[in-house]
Amino acid sequence: PAVVDTGSPVTFVTPEAGSAAGVRMSTEPDKDDILATGVDGQPVRMRRASCAEISLGLGDSTQAARLGIAPPTFAPAAVFVGTCPMMRAVGWEGTPAALLGLDLLCPGP
């Protein structure tokens, strides 16, 4: 599952989504990690990770090709990996899930 969060400046994925997508993440804390304050007001460390590419929507590429539609793609991209409080609150802890932020919804030049 995923949610679009127009109030989030960055995109978050759960560790399970990051693992399934093959994101590259350091095992050591990094200066680019962030502390996010979630819906419960508590901070949580989110680890910065690199993705070769992120595609949104139309997970079935056969259907997309048949319709002549190419999903929006961002490459390379960064995401932040962790389980933010909103994900815990809706029961996404332990499952592949994402919170899409403004970095993907309104990319810069």
C-alpha cells in the first residue's frame, strides 16, 4: 500500500518495501538520515537510501504497454527507510508500504 502525503517533503518506505525494491542503504548512521516527527509527535530516525529508479503507478507493465501509458519515472532517486508513526497507526508495520512525498510529486528541475 501507499499514501500520498502532500505535507511531507520527502518519500518514506518501510524497510520491507526498501528490501523488496533493492534500495541501497548504509548500515551505519549517515549525515543524510533524518529525524521525522510523525502523527504521534515522536521523532523516528529515517535512513537515507538510494534508488536507481522509482516508477509510480501501473505496476503491471504489460497492461501499461497495452494502454500505451508510461508511468512517471524518477532516476536516480532518494527515499528514506523506516517505519514512521503514520505507517504504524494504520497497521503497515512489517509490510511493504510507502508514503509518497513532495519530492516525487513535485520534482525540481
